[in-house]
Amino acid sequence: MTVKDALLKTLEEIGKPSISQDITKYILENNIYAFDGLTPDATVSALLGDFIRKNDTRVGRTKKGRSYYYYLTKNETLNNIIEVATEEKMEVNINNNINFSERDLHPLFVSYLKSKSIFAKTILHEESKNSKDDTQKWAHPDIIGVKFVKLKSDISVKLLKTLEKKDSCEIISYELKKEINSDTELKKCYFQAVSNSSWANRGYLVAFEIDDRLKEEIERLNKAFGIGVIKLHANPFESEVLFSSSYRDLDYQTIDKLCHINTKYKDFIEQIEKILNAEDRHLNNSLNELGGKCDSVYEKEEEIIQYCKGKNIPYEQE
């Protein structure tokens, strides 16, 4: 049988709404299907989501808390849904102390950026001068990134660097939040991103959870102030740019101020300048040096799943 056939058979035998991890466990324990890869959890989660995305009427889904529960629609009953709600309530009561921090999301987000050819570095406000001043949190971003323009012709690259060196790259500012669930939270987070990104070519507000009801207000703010919005997923490579940021010229006075208050920010900017002025024979070495200053990233899905489990970050693909 195919994997999807195995999923349908498992949902039939379980007989109640279940999360993907429990479905995977049931398949493995009962030898219903032999997976080829090393991450059956990820395969099951992706294919369950596939039923929903393709509007396959055989499988239904309900969300309780941060988890999705899947079931066969032919077995859908009010009692099943009530049972899910009861189980979820018990789980929350037992595990209400289990949580993850905002900074636990950084490795996931920089992994996403790396997949987009963006070099990225976390900038800690507590390492800045006058770090005890709360206003420093609004002085510089959580993460700084840079993306270099890639042209196919070496001649085009040389011409760009000679005539318009500033256009050889984009420097990007990111403000990362765990969740945005209310209009008040949105305004505070958005204008923190506006403040922290005023110096950069582009600025983004990033969040792991964003209430869908805020989309219209986010769109209005984006049109008015130009800060883009990204929804981060536990599988970072599925993250979504909800609204793109507007491009603007660099603010060199603010960059100079930030270099003065944070040495890691200064090192990152200095490395960008070094790359822009590097001779062709030294360019790769300069890029590798910049890569060494960036945050570590995950490239394999198995590593990401293990990281999320260790940090209690819900890894449930939609």
C-alpha cells in the first residue's frame, strides 16, 4: 500500500482524532507501513497536511491549542471532537510549565535565511553599551542579515561593484517575536521593528504565531510604514513572507551609532564592507570569513525535529 493508504487504514483503526506523532507511532508499532527515510514523523505530518491542502474529503482536521488532530470524516462525531477538547485540556493542565523562549527560535529563523542565501547574525541587546537601559531593545534588531546580488556574468559583477557598489548587496533588519495575538501586541511589535530597522535597506517583523484576525491591520501597517512580515514555521523552510518590506537607502548615521554601541554589529558591518571592496581572488575567503561570524544553522530536517523537541517547540506541519 502507499503511505496515504497506510494513513487512512491507521485513522480507521485508531477511531478518534489523533495528532501526527501518535499516528506515526501506531503505524510503526503495528507494522502497517515500512518507511524508507529516517524521519517518518515528518513524512506522516506532511502527508496528513496534504490531505487538507488538496481538499481531500476523506480526512478532516481540528485544531486544539497548538496541535492538529486528524480523523476520517466518515467517523466524524460530536463525541470525538469533545473527546479531543477534553484530552487537550488535560494535557495543558499537566504541561502548563513547558514552554520555549523567543531566542530558541533564532536557530530556526537563521536556517530559513541561509536557505535564501542570506548571511545572518543575532545581535544581543544586553551586549550593547548601556544595555541596562530598556530603550536599547529598540535601538538595534534581533538579527542582522545581508544578501549579495548574484549576477551570472563576471563582467556584470565588476561593473556593478565599480559603478554602484552600494547596490551590490541589501542589508536587512529582523525583529523576532514568539507570538502576536492581539492588536495591542501587533502595534508594539511592529513599531519596535520600525525603530530597530530605520537604518537598513529592508526591515522585517517575524513571528512564530500570528493571529489570522490581524492580517488586515498588518497589511495597513505594511503599506504605511514598509516593514515586512514573516511567519516562521517550526520547519523553517516552510516559513512564509506574508508582506514584503519596502526598500530604502541605508542610514549611515544610525549605522555609525549602532557600531559604537555593539561590537558584534560593528564586526558584521566591517565584514560586509570588506567583501564589497575585496579583489576577485580574495572574495571567496572574505565570504567564508563572514559565514564564520554568522549564527549556526540547521540544514537537515531530522536535526530540526530533534532541536524542536528539545526546546518544546511544537513541530506540527500544516
